[in-house]
Amino acid sequence: MFCPFCRHPDSRVIDSRTSDDGLSIRRRRQCPECGRRFSTTETASLNVIKRSGIVEPFSREKIVSGVRKACQGRPVSDADLALLAQRVEETIRATGVAQIDANDIGLAILPPLRELDEVAYLRFASVYQGFDSLEDFESAITLLRVEHAAAHEPAVATGDDS
């Protein structure tokens, strides 16, 4: 790390703090040559490989705009969408990869979107899971119904009434 004041090629870290969103680290540094202090912010880059082969930086805003279309007319707020985008980014960054396919991002959106709104989930899934027919929709809806019923089923007694 070059000192921005004297261009000395080294510096000493005095303090490190994680940002509020946990995606970057702010470091307070001191130059051993001139003694002046400066701050740096470090983030891990995450790039998206588009279907066309173009590589571009990851963007939460693109997730929000894509999911917003699926949520049109649904009771989903902008804050809900921002939180969903944050969860997706955290999930992707947790994998430790520096580049990810755009389709993999679409698939990573599905679980938190399903928790947020099942209708929006079906709309979004129809694109990213490539629904080709009514049967694809019917099987996805059937799976949602089965899982929904299982989640709301009362606990079964074990017969152990000691």
C-alpha cells in the first residue's frame, strides 16, 4: 500500500473495522516514512458472467429491478426487495468465488423470494427454471402446496405420556 502523501511503498495498519453491511473493511494506516495517517476501504470484487460472455461487476440494484418485475402488483415493499438483494449477495459472497454466472444469481434469488412472496416466486422461477408448459407450473404449485401443508401440520403425538 503506497502512502498517498509521500508515495512510500509500505504502511502499517493501526486499526481495522468491518463496515455496517459486513461487506468491506475500513483500515486506518500510518506511513513509517512520513508518519501521516490515512484510511483505506477494502472490498472483495464480485463479477457476473453474462450469457453473452461479458463480465460486469455485481449489482444489488439489478437484482432489485429484476425481482421488482416479478413482484408487480404484490404486497412487497422496496425495503423487502433491498433485504432480499442483500441476502442474495451475502449467499453468493459466502461461496468465496470471484466470478459467478448470471443464471446462478437467478437461482440464488429463488429461496429468499419464495419466503417473501410465493406468487412472485412462481413468476420468477418460470424464467430461471425454464418452465415450458402448464405442467411445469402445476408441478411447482403442487410442490408449494405440499410443503405449505407440511409446515402448517400440527405436531404428531409420540404416545409417550410419562
